Amino acid sequence: MEARGRQWRLVMAYGGFEIFAKAHMCHFRETGSPHVSHFVEIAQRKYSAISNHRYSLPIVTTRSAKAIATAKSLLREDTTDGRFWHGWLESPDEPVDCLHAVQLARVVRNLSAHGVLSPDVAIRLGAVALCDALVTAIVRIAGDVITESVSRRSR
């Protein structure tokens, strides 16, 4: 699949994950923030299957100074997504937990959907493999939440 298709696969997967998360919030009987990150925080506390997950994601860049500068220029650091993106670029080899995988998926989804992360830039930065890894991560999180919630109901 070409770069644009793999980016849009992440865009669509994240959109589906958002819908799943918002619908599942009723199951948690929680009030408060309807944001996906709030859902993941609750799910990590509630379900052991996802609380211990760590994801080793492909490094976004070749680690050259030029590639890092390009990646950092995609988002201003004074935004929530920008702070997360810049922080992740500083230590991309550290495995991330579910919450950070979902936050990174949101950032890369937004960059891709709004045309900031063009296919050419994604290829140069090595971000295409990152899109694939993030799709796998959010699908696994959703699957584990479903599996654990169904098994709890059948007890």
C-alpha cells in the first residue's frame, strides 16, 4: 500500500476508535471528559489486559538533525499536540503505554488528515511505518477492552 493509503488507514482507524471510545464511556458509567484519552486512562485502570501494554514504535526519523527539524516544524510546541509530538521526538525509542500510543495516533492522524504530513514528508521521515504500528496498537487496545468487558459480564 502506498504512503497516502497507509496514512488514511490510520485516519480511519483512529476515527473508528474515537467512536468506540465514546460509546464505551457509557459502559464505564463515568462522567467527565468525553475525550479519547480519558477513555484510555479509565480502561488502563479497569482492565489488566491493557494496563501493562508497551508499544515499541518505529523511529519516525533517520535521527539526522535535518529530519528532526522537519518533524518538529510540523507542529508548534506551544500546543498540546505539539508538546506531545516534540517530547516524543526527543525519546522515540522508549516503548510507550496505551495512553501515549493513542495520543501519538491522534497527533499523526491530525497531521495526516489536515495535509501537514504529506506522503513525501512521511516517507522522508519514516513515518509511514509509524502509521501502521499505531493502527495495530489502537486495534489491539479496542480488542482487549472488548474481550475483557465481555468476559466480566459473563461471570
